[in-house]
Amino acid sequence: MISRFVQRIWKPKTQITSLSSIKGFCSLNPKPKIRVGIFWDLDNKPPASFPPYDAAVKLRAAASSFGFVKLMVAYANRHAFSYVPLEVREQRKDRKLLNQLETKGLVKPPEPYFCGVCDRRFYTNEKLINHFRQIHETENLKRMRQIESSKGHQRVRLVAKYSMKIEKYKRAARKLLTPKEGYGLADELKRAGFWVKMVSDKPEAADIALKERMVEVMDKREVECVVLVSDDSDFAEVLREAKERCLRTVVIGDLNEGALKRVADVAYSWKEVVMGKAKKEVEKVVGKWKDRDALKTLEWTYDPALEKEKGSCGVWDYEFDYNDDEIENGGDVESVEIGDCGEWWKIDDEDGARPCQEHQTIVGS
């Protein structure tokens, strides 16, 4: 009884050696995801009706449904970054009017205003702005100057020391302070992960730069899916070239019957992207793309050189000496019968191969 109990205790456990039984190693060679590149023409399609950061995040979420988002670029000139949409201008006017009424004591806010850095409370928005500019903005400028003046290991140490405070200040300033130029389009897109490029003020400079970048990415085979945010019909040729290179194309714009939407595989509007409708329809689109790829593998294409090569192998070209007219008129035709040469499994004679008996019969007229 005791010995059996001891054997139970000291029974060695079997070790798991197969990688397939370990979670995460079921597939050693998983199928790679499709790489997606987002190209945004800010001159033609700025996020005027939606906040820039929210629009960029929604756009990235919709594009990630097609695969792995590897590249996100946005091109525009100086006027696109300095332009303020009508809705933003109206909001600023309303806020300015409300600040004046609060300062005069005609309007009281339902809740006090809190500082996003030090959590102090204020009963007017103007006092909060003055407090933020006089104290926190000055402190942040000192930190930035200290970081810029330092070098090497000291600079790295200061960046690590002030990173949390700088991020907290930027978050509070984004909600409270008005940008000096435009409505913070470039900063908001950079915060969402886009690489923003400002081009010259020449006409069509942003379109030319964006086309060159798209062609460069296609030449290097960095992506398999191109997402273009624009309504400009000048990009139709680039999309056709992308389709010729067997790339998947998606267009996001507000024109229902634009030239780009006729060329691209899929087209969505800004409203569909922000509401999440584009993300819901991805399964159907990806299914169509898979069917198209499967059909392409089954397609037959005529290659003259290849067909000539195939035709020269294993094709027998005989020339007969008889005339067709003689056969029709009942002329004599010789036919050769090959006689029995014996069974193939029998061994030949010692002198050599056994000769075959050939019988020739002539068919009379």
C-alpha cells in the first residue's frame, strides 16, 4: 500500500516537446498579412467636417481591416494647413462670446473649469486661459530650452525626466489654447501616426509629390493595397497602374460618381468611414479579392514563343508519297502488315535478335 503511494508521488511527468501543442505555435509559417499604404491628398480632401485626429484614427481603423497598415502619408501646401473650416470658425466665435458674458457676470458656467496640469478650478474660462499662459506655458518653454541647449547623455536624461510633464501640457493646451495657425491640422495628423509633408505653393505641387511617392512605393513593392483619400481625377492613371501591377485599390472621397471610384476596386465616403460602415463591409470586399486572385491563377494566356516551343516537341510530321486523286479513283495503294515477332518476354537466340517475319500484301485494284 505504501509502495504504491510512493510510486504515485515520484511518477515523472511527461514533457511536452511538440511545438504544435504549445499555444501560439500552432502554425509555424502563418500567412503574412496584406500590407496597406494610406495616401492622403490634404489639398483636395481635408477633414473639414470632422476633427483631424478623430478622422485620422477612423481612417486608419478602416484601412487596417484590409491588412497591416505599413505606411501613412499626407501631402499639402501651406494654405491647407493655415485654412480654418467654417464650423471651426463658428465654434471659436461662440466661445469668444461666451467668455465675454462670463467675464461680465451675465452667465455662470454649470461646472467650474479645471486646469489640465495642476487641477485648479476657475469660474471663468478667461481666468483659466490667463493662468495657463502665465504659469504652465512659461514652464514648458523653460523645459524645451533646457532640452535644446543640452547634448549627449544629459539631453537623453532631460527628455526622460520631462516627457510626462510635456505630454500632460500638450494634452491640456490642445483643448484650451487656440493654434497660432490654422486649426492644428498637421499636429493632429502627426499625433495620429501620419507622416505629414508640406510642399511648395506651386499649383498641383502636392498632387505631383503624392503621385511620385505612390509610384516609388509600388516600385519597391512595399504594399499590396493602396488606399487613396482624394476626389481629384488626376490620380486615375496612378490607380490604373496600381491595378496593372495586381495591387488592390481603395478610394475614399465624397464624389459619388467620380473618376477615381470608377477605376478603384472599392470606394467609400468620409461619412461611411467615420460611422464604421466601411469596416463592416470589408469581409465582402476581401472575399471578392480572393475570388479574383483564384480566377487569375486559372486564366489561360496565349504566349506565341511558349506555344511554338510546345508545338515543336512530340509532334510528328509525316509526308506521304501517294496522291489523293489516285485514292479517290481506286488506284493501287500498298499496305504493309507487320507480322508476329514473338512474345516480348522470351529470350532471344544467342546469335542475336530473332528476325521478324514481314508479310507484304498488295491490295489489287
